[in-house]
Amino acid sequence: MSTERPGRILIVEDNPEVMAVLRELLLRNGYDVQEARHGAEALVQLSAPRESLPDLILLDIGLPLEGGVGVLAFLRRTVHSALPVIVLTASATLEQEREIQQLGVSAYLRKPAASDLLLAEVKRALAARDTAR
């Protein structure tokens, strides 16, 4: 994460209440927040030029229009394959969980995740990304 700006985090979440809680938590902790309310919207944002991309993605799995696994698969097939992703989901099938792990994520958290745990995983994933640069 650059010292010139806080980390930019894309939240991909279809539940408005969960989105509001995540947005507030991240903004209160100094992060810039981008939002996508479904998988197709996330794909559009992730197709942007590199300088417009987020530093990290918080990704729900049960999304309309394109599921979270599809978003993650797209991301891993593109030039943005190293972008850190934290999966935050209430329910995923065993098959989805296996796919998610195979595609590679920084963390896999079940909703509702404790705020301190989520923030710790965000910091860890961003620090690991910075180290890899």
C-alpha cells in the first residue's frame, strides 16, 4: 500500500445492509472504498485500466448476474491475477469452497466476521501484496 493514499478496496456484495456495514468499517479505518452490487458490475470495474484497480477485493460468493467464483476465476485469468481477494460469505457449497481455494485467495471468512478479524486480514493481505511488489 502506497503512503500517498490509503488502500483502495472494492466491496462486491449484493446485500445493502452488509455493504453499508463494510463500507463504514473500512472508511472509518482510512481505506478508500469502491462498490459493486453484483458480479457483472464487479467484472466491469475489474476490466478498468491498472491504475483504476483496487488494491484488494472483499468478495461475496452468492451474487446475482455473475457469482463470486466466476468473478474470482475472471480475475485470476487476467493480468490482474495477483490482486488480493478476501472472500466473505455466509454460505458456499463444498464445491465452491474447493474452487475458491484452488483459484487462490488471501483469506476466506464466514459472515458475520468480527470487525477486528476482517481488518486484520485486510492489513495482512495488503502488506503481503506490498512485499511481493
